[in-house]
Amino acid sequence: MSINKYLGIVISMVIIGFAFSCQKSNNNIPVIDSPLVVLTPASDSGYAGDQIVIDYSTTAAHGIKRIQIYTQFLSNPKFTAKDSTLASAKPAEDLNFDYTIPDSATRGQQTVITFVITDGNGSASTKTATVTVTGSRPSITVTPGSTTANRGDTVVFNVMMKSLDKPIETLDISQIINGGSATSIAGFPYSGNQVVNTTYIVNTTYKYQVPPSSNSGDNIGLLFTVVNSSGVSNYGNATIKVN
């Protein structure tokens, strides 16, 4: 038997096998029976508190009928983030799923996101995406000594900042009067963090003077932004009403 004839037989067998493994639509194009699911990206990473966006694109010869999405952080029980049954099956869907990494997450921890797509015939396909935590986000708690004050008064704020992964580096304070634009009014660097069980802690006070030019009834918002040595930030706020 010649080599060309042998190759022809092999190719014919492959084509026949493919034809039997697929169904054919009305226009005689082979189609796969179960839904196809593509995740973009299939893996991602971010800091605690970050929002991760995963695009899920799916097609099905028998139409998309049901979409289920589950998230599982570490070994916690699975959480049903979406369970949607369509009124009528659609041939294709291309949607985004927004996932927020828990604020308490630390470096190296993971979340598995499971996508289950079911078609009009009840056949289902499952794909998973993995989100890895690259670092924790610092926390900040702001406690004002008073929420009301007169013009020119000084209000003392207690500020507690914590960071699990990296030392706290700076604190910036901005002022917003009656919902206007934010203006930075103070900034503090920190090099000596207290360390308790691998957590970096800064506990400090800030004395704020109510502007003498403010008016009775003004609402003054203060935004406290903490940044750790990885450049990851978080914020706390407080409001003072002028008597």
C-alpha cells in the first residue's frame, strides 16, 4: 500500500469519527452538544478589597437556558453569586461577573469562581476561574471627639490604622465643605509601626480646627487616607456640623 493511500484512509477515519461525535445543525455545520464556555481571564490577582472582573462568553447549539455562578473563598462554603434561568433559551451570551476580594484577605489566599452553564436540553458545562490575593489592604478607624463644633473650635480625632502585610507608611487628611471638592490639609509619614502578631499598627490623634470663616450649618467632611509600603490604600471619614 502506498504512503499516500495510507494517509488518505487515516484522514477519512478521522473525519468519520468527528462526524459521529457531533450533531449537525440545519445548515449542515457540525456543532458540539454541550455549551461552550470561555472565561477571560481564567485566573487573576488583586489586593484585599479589589474588584475583579471576569468576562464569561458562552454559546450552545440548544440555546443557553440557565447561568449559575458560585464563589468559594478558601475552604469556606460555596456562595451562590448568581442563579438565573432565562425565559427563553438564547444561542449565546457574553457577560461580565464582578467579584470583590474580601477586605480581610491576606497574601496568597485564593477564591475559586465556578461557572455552570446549562442549555435548553439540560446539558451543562462547568468552568472555573481562580483569584489569588497579592496583598492585604490596610484598615483605618476614625473616631471623632465630637460631631458638632463652633467656628474656630478644635476637634480631636482618634485614628487607628492596621496593616497585615506591610508597614503603614503615610496618612493624608482632606477636607470637604458642603460637598465641594476635596482639599488636602495634612499629611504624616510613619516609620515606627508597632507590630503585634505580624500586624503593623499605628494609633494616633489628629487635632482639627474648624475654619473661623465657616458658617453655621456647614457640613465639613474629613477624609483620612492610609497607605502602606506597598502603595495600597484605604480610607475612613467623619463629618462635623458647624453650630
